[in-house]
Amino acid sequence: KAGVTQTPRYLIKTRGQQVTLSCSPISGHRSVSWYQQTPGQGLQFLFEYFSETQRNKGNFPGRFSGRQFSNSRSEMNVSTLELGDSALYLCASSLRTGKMNTEAFFGQGTRLTVV
Amino acid sequence: QKEVEQDPGPLSVPEGAIVSLNCTYSNSAFQYFMWYRQYSRKGPELLMYTYSSGNKEDGRFTAQVDKSSKYISLFIRDSQPSDSATYLCAMRGDSNYQLIWGAGTKLIIKP
């Protein structure tokens, strides 16, 4: 069974630009969560999508947005990039059936560098 | 105060030692507890998953939950250099699916 696939793996962008990251969850998984990971702040929750609807949202500015498609694939967009957005962006999928099967399985991440 | 506290380390131990990693939490509603291992430049991978209190063993790894003390532990027996990684705890309640994460403990196993 294929794991969580994130593309691209590495990205270099300039301040002020916008970026879109992609995540394909494990087949059959309907929940996709996005995280930002930096050395100083650790793993910070961005948002979760389930059945194409945002179900939870972390404490990030509106420049960070996402969406989920009918095939459960998800994209995350960051507009007007700032130097502080440089981080490893991780996507995690889970089966999420009722209260069970909520363990998160992570992709390799997209390392974003803003210069 | 953070909901989940985890010492960032680094924790350095000799090969073969028993390692104890811990997290404390403040929310008594947490029922699901997970341990993840993250190697450098990789995504976290799920190691152990427990529900409510008690112990769970998987090979050299044992996860322990003490809900009365709001304290969870991960023990690694016969530690190997390949166990060197950052270990993150995560947990959630019954009604909210959002995982709350510890900061992660960097573990170094010296050959």
C-alpha cells in the first residue's frame, strides 16, 4: 500500500510569492492534516480536512489556506510568503472511521525555503 | 502552560541501555496516546498507539499510560544507534480528533 505522498520535496521561493503544496493520502484515508515544523516551534497544526470540509484549524494567519478534493487529495497554499514561513510542511492522513482509526500517517514533507 | 509537556533533550545514552521518554499533560479528557519517531529530514512515523490507561508492548518498545498522574512513557530496551531520532508524543480526547503534540525529545544512542 502506497504511503502519503507529498510534492514537491524541496522548494525555494522569494518573499512575497505564493506557493502551493500537494498531498496524496493513503488510499482509503479521508482525513488529511497539515503541519508546519520548525526547529524552534516544533510541530504546529495548520488545519485538517475531512470529506472536502475543513474540520479543525490551528492558529495561523489567513495567508495559509487549504482545500481537499473529492479523491481526498489535498493542497495547501501560502500567499505573500515571509522569511518566517521557511519550514518543513508535513501532511498526515488518517482513516478516521467514527472515533477510531485516527492514527496519523505522515508523508516525507516539503521543505520550503523563503529567501 | 502547554497542554503537553515534553523535555526536548537531547538525551544521550550508551548502546544497550534502557531508555525512558516521557510526556506530561494537563487535559484529563485525553484518551488516545501515541508515540512517533522522526529521523532527521523525514516525516514522523507511528511507533505505538494506546487507548486509556495501561501498558502496551511491541518488541523492544513499551508504552505506558498513567491517567491518574497525567503521565505517559515510552521505554526502549536494548537501545541501538539506529534508535537515535526525535521522539514525539501526541494525544487527543474522545470528541476532538485534533492531535495535541509534545515538542519532541531528541535521543542519541552512543555506540
